[in-house]
Amino acid sequence: MTPHNHAKPGDYAEAVLMPGDPLRAKWIAENFLDDARQVNSVRNCLGFTGSFKGKPVSVQASGMGQPSLSIYAHELINSYGVKTLIRVGTCGGLNAKVKVRDLVLAQAASTDSTLVRGRFGPYNFAPIADFGLLRAAVEKAEAAGLPWHAGNMLSSDVFYHENGFEGYDRLPQHGVIGVEMEAAALYTLAARFGVKALTICTMTDCLITGAEIDADARQTSLRDMVSLALEVAIEA
Ligand code: HPA
């Protein structure tokens, strides 16, 4: 039990998928896991444990943004013994070569968040994905014929930027390919506690071209992304 999670010790598998949306966690549990049972409902930030291809796996919603994800990830690691955390979500595109529906594997995550910047004094820490998880995701995406890009993600604390795209210019100039709101804090916590983490996103809206995903494609892409994440999770 924690302030944000009433699951008992042992209720979570060692590998956990983390979507932002609690209803997406439920959808994953209902559509992909066998024998799924709900293990957390505090604040409706739902968590489930079941199995995928006979291997135990859990899914726990993170909520939106780095402070929210940090609470759930911290407690999964330190109170429930979770060893592998795979965020599954959506991102905005910052490079015209990344098309809507493409998978963006966050090899690294830049950020404007003080959650990362505040920790290291004069140093700029580079939050990175676990290499083994990243390699497995790339291999499986290739094998499944899914379009993927691995690169630097921006994890921003801000969704509605005051000057629109303006403030982001330097990041795409330096090879940042997508923007979401959680990966950098996840990677920093995983590094701090010696566990493995990866972020896999579907690109849903390109900030460069204005292209947006339609509802049908969103559903298909989310299915592909979740299947891929589960395949990676059970081998981690
Ligand atoms: N910004 C932040 N997070 C996102 C975006 C975005 O444009 N699109 C999908 N997730």
C-alpha cells in the first residue's frame, strides 16, 4: 500500500506497461492480457495484472505529465519491486520525416522539467532508454514491418506553449524528433533505482506539417504499439 496505490505486495508483475490514460490501461488489460485483474483504483488511476503469452505482466496508468508519472513509477519500483517499465503513449512530431502513425522509440529524452534539471547541480544529465529494451523494440518492430524511428524525444512540462511551436526550434535543429510529457522523468527514475525503462509512442500530430492521425488509424496504431510493448516486456 502506498498513498496512491492500494495494491498489495506481489500484485504487480516485474514488467509494467504505463499508458497515461487510465481507460487505456483498462483497454489494454481487457484486450491483450489473459486473466487480468484490477490491482489499483486509487484516484481512478487504474492498474491491472494478468499475463501475455503465459508470462506475467502488469499495466498501470501514469496520468499526464512528469510529476504524475514519477509518483506511480517511484512506487512501482520501490514498493512493488517492478524492474521493467515501458511507457506507451502518443507524441507530437518534430521532424517531417516522422509520419503520423509511425512509432517513435525514445532513445533519449530531453526536457524542460526541473524534475531532471534540479537533480544534478551544474551538470546536464542525459536521460536514456535501457539499451536492451530499445534493441528488442527495434528488432520486433522491424520483424513486424512497423515503421519506427529511434531518437531524442522532448519530454515537456508544457502542452500549451505560449508561442506555439516557436520555442521548440532549436530542438528539431538538434535532431529531436518528437514531443511528449513523461519519458525524461521515467528514464531518470529508472537510472536512479537501477531498473529498465523504455518509452514507445505513436506519432499522432505533426507540429511541422500539421498532419493529424484519424480515429481509425489511431486505434490500429495503438494496437500495434501495445503488442510490440508487450512482446518486449515479457522478454525483459
Ligand atoms: N505535445 C505534448 N504531448 C503530446 C503531443 C504534443 O504535441 N502530441 C501528443 N502528445
